[in-house]
Amino acid sequence: MKKFTEIRSIATPFPRVNIDTDIIIPAKHLKSIKRTGFGDHAFETIRFEADGTPIQDNVFDCDRYKGASILVTGDNFGCGSSREHAPWAISELGFRCIIAPSFADIFAGNCVKNGILTVALPQTDVDALVLAAEAGHKICVNLPNQTVTCGNAHYEFDFNSAHKQMLLDGLDEVGQTLKSAAAISTYEDKQKLTTPWLFKA
Amino acid sequence: MPQSNKMTMYDKIWANHIVEDRGDGSALLYIDRHLVHEVTSPQAFDGLRASGRTVHRPDSIIAVPDHNVPTKDRHLPNPDPMSTAQLDALEANVKDFGLDYIPVDDARQGIVHVVGPEQGFTQPGVTLVCGDSHTSTHGAFGALAFGIGTSEVEHVLATQTLLLRKSKNMRVTVTGEMPTGCSAKDVALAIIGALGTAGGTGYVIEYAGPVIEGLSMEGRMTLCNMAIEAGARAGLVAPDDKTIDYMRGRPYAPKAGQFEAAVPFWKALSSDEGAVFDKEVMIVGSEIVPQVTWGTSPEDVVAVTGRVPAPESFSDPAKQEAVAKALNYMGYAPGTGMTEFPIDRVFIGSCTNSRIEDMREAAAVIKGRKVADHIIEAMVVPGSGLVKLQAEEEGLDRIFTDAGFQWRDPGCSMCLAMNPDKAGPGEHVASTSNRNFVGRQGPGSRTHLVSPAMAAAAAIAGHFVDVRDF
């Protein structure tokens, strides 16, 4: 997984509320057994007409926001399905950080596993960042300090410390957890006595 | 965090599963049960292979295909080669890793969230995960059950744990009695209407009160299924005698001897009297009426007697814009009565409403009537092969087919349009599923979420009707 420390980039403004994972990547595109190839269909209904013609001036493809690594969006982003294909698709569009007033739980968890930082800020701050993004200003997101800066504006955000460490280190989480193999085994021994019906004899 | 030694059901299940407390509110949590399906697992198994790891506890897993499977003509080759590849990958993976597997041609096959409870695999007090957000369904048994992403699927396969931050406690109490003409789906939609789709974010919701206690296990599953639609991590209902009766004799349930030991353990899971919840919500049950969604988010819901709202009726400018977009997509003008527009298609099924009780509820409305002429397609998709068999034993299939419904094989079907069952652009669908998102049932499709009785009545009338007068 790619490490995340700081990014400084222009941002794509997409200030819509309740963007669900079916909008991020429709179910019909979930049939691949690989982790890649979802970016082509990311935000499909925003980027393409039903017949596949590109929609002119959509924020994801227009020149103005080309190269943006930050997405600034609306409340409850990523609601709906648990599909990790959503962050995979977003990642392929080049985004490493999403700023919104709030995120759906499962989606936010999936982002961490894929090196994407989700920054939750109050609505008024997000509104200001949308305007800055539209104006083409660069936004700087710093994970060690948990800050977002844009021109003279400076915001601080909360972030789960365990998730922060994972993003900073770009760690293999399974490998990390397996360091606790002895604790897992001890737990199982205890459970075999208290709830034996949960284990196959 | 409330300072009290009284614990909620969620607190108890959480505490029972801590392998390592990491401080800061997070813990390495043990996972007892894992349901696996074809869509969110192939990359996880590949990850295991790539790192040379094994499945930690094969006995904690059932795998079953559901999302991609066609619901008719199963003897023919699958029309979609990518679906076939995904189904084949699941079959190869369960063989490689030695997992219990229910293949498509097995009578027990069905939607993971119908199969788990039916097999007694879902049990009170367990932690249960699946790479599917509607895993919240299993909370009906007092199990801490939630959807996870593919990386987490791999993590659970390899370690039997997840590193999680504890959610907050919310209790939604539904007082009074279940009103006539309503079922668990109407309660679920009314709760989402009250909370909003982000109202439960960061919480685990315990459903309580006389209306919830009065629900059957099937009804409780419908209710918990849609906890995720309010943004909650999970939903919970306290185990009671109905739960215990349901568990008895199921293949994966505790065997004789152990069952007697499990019962007191299950009964002790209920929230302690006086336990403090971070948020309490009261819903007056007697005020609930049959619900219909008009927009593109489950919170866009009104009573069937209601009208489509105007964007200006909301104070938040972002919500105003979202409502305007939703109305444009749905082809509705503000003020339209919910019973005024024709319905093009009817879908009774999905992990929300495809259990035997849902079949009975729909059949009771349909019996002796015919599907309206202009309906393009009306289908009933039972949640599992066992539900299908039972419905056929009760003669429900004849009631559906005599009325002009198609009687299909089990699967996720038209809930999410990643199999051959889809609605066309612009079509209005009366659907017992859980999400009315843009394009959810096919590009351009317009979904209205309703109960099985309301969907059945809409099929007959050709438009929504108040099922209480039908």
C-alpha cells in the first residue's frame, strides 16, 4: 500500500450529498475478479451519457481539474454498498484524499486499506474548500499534523490513530495483526470453553 | 462513552470479542462467523495466495453464490461470461481453502442473508461479517453483524479478527402496536425517514419496544437489514423466546446438549436495565402508515397517502439541490400524489423481503386477482431454495403464477442489476428491495421501495394504492 504523508494538489469540486457507492461504481461493473480496471467506470453516470458519449465539462474529465489528487464533496459520501471496488475506482481516477462533511463507515474503512485519506470537516469549511477548488487553488493535506491548508485558511481534522499509523506506514495490515497470533489463539482457547457450540468438534 | 456499569447488548457482544484492547476506543475483535459470496471475495482469496497465507478457521465460513446467479433457465449456460468467471472463481476458492459451500444447484442455495439464518449459522451473541453491507440483517438474532470490504474479508480469512473502533450506542424504540396494513418494511422505512440516511452513522442501533418484540424473526431481519440504510454499522434486536425457537434444530445450530447451555448465554445478552445509550429515538408505532419512497435515497420516503415534496420545503440548500435532482431523475413534479403515477414493473424479493413471511404477505393480497395489463413484468424471487420449496408446499407459487407473476429461482435478482434481472430506463419499479439509488435496478431505472403487501397491491392496481383499503 502507498504511504500517505502529505499531498499538495488542485482539487476536484463535487459538492453533492449522499453520493452512494452505486454512483461511484455501478454494480454491473463489479464482475472482475481483479482489483484493477474499475476507474474507467468510476462515476459513470456523471461522466457519460447512457449511450457512452462523454458528458462535456464533467468535473472528473475536464481539463480544469486534470491531475487533481483531492476530491471535495458532500455529506454522507460513500453510503450504500460495502464494495471496495468504490475506493479502487476512485484511486484509479488519481485521488488520494477525499474531503467531505461526513463519510459512510464502511466506505471510510475501505479507503484506509487502499491508501486513501478521508478528511471530515464541518460543512462551512467544506463549502470554502469547494470554492477554492473551483478557483483552481491548491490544497495541502498533511496527515502527521492532521491539517488542511489552502491559502491563508487552515483547518484541523480528527482521525483514528490506528488508521493514521497504517496510512503513514503503508503497512500490510494482515501481517501486523498476525503479530498477535498468540493472543488470538489464547482467546480461542477461552471461547472453546465458554461457547463450545461455535467450534466444530 | 457513558460512565455506567450497566451494559447495552452491543457493549456486551463487543466486550465478549476483544482479543486485544488497543486503547483509543479500538480493539482487535474476534470474528465468529463469515459468509462469503462471489462478488467481494475473489480478490481476497488472491491476496491470501499471493502472501502464502491460509484460512485461519474454515469452520467459521459458509460460501454461497447469490449476486450474479440468473433466476431462471439455470440449466442453460450463464449468459454473461464475466459472471461465469466470478462464480467459477468462488467454486475454485472454496475447494482450494476447504470451505463449506452451497452450490447453485443445491436446494439450500440463496441470498447469503437468507441462507445464514436458515441454516442456523447466524446465532445470538456472535460477531458475523460478510462482504456485503446488508449483513446488518443478522442483527435480528442479537448478533453483531456488519458488512466489510474486500481487504477486510481477506483480513478475517487470515486472522479471524478485525481491528475496529467501537461505535456509539443508539436505541430506537417503537411504541404501541403495529398498525393494520403495515409490516416490518414500513417500520424500517419510517425509521429511516425519521433518522435520515446518515442519522445512524457511527452508531450501532438497538431496536426495542412492543412493535419490535411483536415482530417475527423474518420481520426483525427486514428491520435490521435496513439499519445500514440509516448509515448505522449494525442493527440489533434482543434475543427472546422467538429467537430461541427459531434456532432449534437448524443444521449449524448448537446440537442437543450444547443447545441447553447456549440458551441462558443468549438470554443474558439483552441490554441491562438502565444501560445508557448515546442517543435515544422514539417512534410512535400507531402513527406508522404504509410507506413509499419517491426519490433516489431511502430517506426520500412518505406515507402512501402523501405527496412528493417540493425542494423548497427543505431548509438545507444541499438537500434542496439533491431533491431537485431526484425529482428530475424520477420524472415527478412536486405535489404529485404517491398513488397517481403508473408502475411499470414489480419486484418482490431481495435480502430485505424474500422470506416465507414476505411470500405469504404478498400472496394474501394477490390471491384471486390479476396483475394489471400494462405491467411489463412482475416477479417473485424467493430468498432461498428452501423458501421456494416451502412456498410451493403452501401453494403460494400458484397464487403468484395464476395472477401473472413470474416465480423465479433464488438470488439477489433485480435488487442490484448485476445479473440478467433489470428494469429499463425510465421504468417505475415497485420493489421490496432496500436501495432506490440512481440506476440501482438498471441504468435509468426508477425504484420505489415498499413492503411486499404494497408491491403486490401495486402490481394488481397498476399504481400504488393504500393497501389498507385494498
